[in-house]
Amino acid sequence: MLFTTERPAKLLINNTSGDKVMRGTTEVEADSLITFNNVVIKEVTSHFRHGCVFLVVAPIDASYIQPLIIGNVVIKARKVMTEGNPRKIPKHSEDEI
């Protein structure tokens, strides 16, 4: 979950364009060790008052477990790549060489 750093903190569900703010593996069932693979946050933090957000990991049905709160999370936009500077270099097969 993402929360703003304002007082009171507000839960972020949708971004400024109306889409969900988080995409990917946001819920996991496990006994002790959990990992979140491919979590994408689709909002830059410069749109918020303090320029950062709180990332909170909390169990749904276990109130005896305290949530993990990661503060001062900053999300920046991707750099725009030009044609002369490709993001990934394509791999050539042996037939093409």
C-alpha cells in the first residue's frame, strides 16, 4: 500500500490519470518469508506535497503483526530514450552475422 506523507496520511489507490497506482504482485500468501516480484508504482512522487510517500507492507487478517513502514520513498519518471540510445541492445542470432 502507498500512503501520502501528509497529516493525516491518505491511502493512494488511483494515480492522477485514474489508473491504479500499483501494478504487479501486490498480494502474497506465505507463512514466514515473503517476496514481492514485479511491483510497479505508476505515479511519480513529485506530484505530492513532500515529494515522497510511505510504502506499507501489512497483513490482511493478522492484527498481531505490525506493518512494515518504509518512509521517504521517492519515485522518479523514466528517462526518455532517443533512437540513437536504445534501452536494450538487440541480440543477433548466428544466422544474421
